[in-house]
Amino acid sequence: MPYPVSVCLVEDDEDLREEMFLGLREHNFDVRGFSGSRELYRDLLHKPADIIILDIGLPGEDGFSIAEHLRVDKHIGIIMLTARNMLEDRLRGLHGGADIYLVKPVELKELAANILNLAKRIKLPPRPENTTQWRLDNEGWFLISPHGKRIAMTASERTLVNMLVRQPGITISREKLIEALGHRREADYYHEHRLDMLFSRLRKKVAKIGIENFPMIAVRGVGYTFAPDHANP
């Protein structure tokens, strides 16, 4: 590979995660380790990955659910690495988004070979600068309209907008958006109406600079989507 393959390792067993982390580093992979979905999603907002390695039995959201969520991005490779060896689990994992299903324990050399083979099959899309579309600046703190107008964002706005803009046309649930902010939907301290208020303030901010149709669209009963094709700035 012309550059180190970026790997996110999601494993709640701290000792095993550390062992695999160090082993994969020795195979020249760019590795980040996480104990669960919330940490993973938050990290992916700021730094993409080529390959995700998922345990199934994770606290909170399990590996099956994470794979289904990530599968909207066809350019991420997903490897399930789990102790579950039942045929039903294998089929559920593969049908639910995993490219490869491996059963623990696995030799690091075998895991590394699977990562490299999967990375070679993934064709990352080119990302040329496109001045005719909504886009983010390099750091993600400004949303830039097709006409070049820059909208400065708060930390919370940046988190949500980055998540939506990187998946245009995909509806992201309220729960996922709230989790990306570091909260839980059912918690009293973060009611989902606060999410609506945040998007409402962002729309008003955009309207103040003369943009009438902002492509952040609420999908009733589900969440929000970024639909630039439906906007006419």
C-alpha cells in the first residue's frame, strides 16, 4: 500500500485491545482503539478510517448495529472479530454489513493479511475541491455555500454538520446525532427538542447571510438529512 492503512479497533476488553493495538502497529497499520460505539462515532467525525474491526459483544450498541450504521459508507471495510462461532451469527454479520467475519482467537498475521486484502479491494473516492457544492473547510469549523459564503459554527453545530455533510442524502437518526454530541436521548439533561433548537439556530444564522434554502432537512419522526440537491442557495 502507498500509505499506512487506517484501522479503527473496537474491543471492550482493554487487555485484548491493547495487545491487538500494539500488534497491528508492528504491522505498520495506523491504529486507533475504542471500547464502544460512542467513542468510535465521535472519532470518525474528525478522522476517517479505511478499515473498522468490530467485536460483537460490546456495551451499549453491539457490533451488528454498528456495522449496519457504518455500511452506508461503501468505502469503509468492516471486519467482525468475535468469539461467536454460530452460523446464525456469521450470516447475520455478513448480511448486516461485514466484509469479513473472523472468530477469536486469531493470529495477528492472519488478521493483518485480511486487513491488507480488504484495503486493496476498497477504492477510496477522489475528493477534489468542488466549488459548486456545499462543503466544509479543512478543519470543519466553517460550512461554505456554493457561492462561497462561510458560516461559522459552534462546537455542537460543527459536530452535527460534519456528521451530516459527510453522508449526503442519508437520514441520520436523532439518537445517533444526540450520541455524537456526547449525550443520551433518554437522559433528562438532553431532551430531543434541544436538538431541534440547535438546528433552528443554525438555520437563522444561515438566513442572516442571505441563504434562504438551507439543505439541512428534518425527516419527521426519524432525524435529519443533508440534501444539497434540494437546496437553491
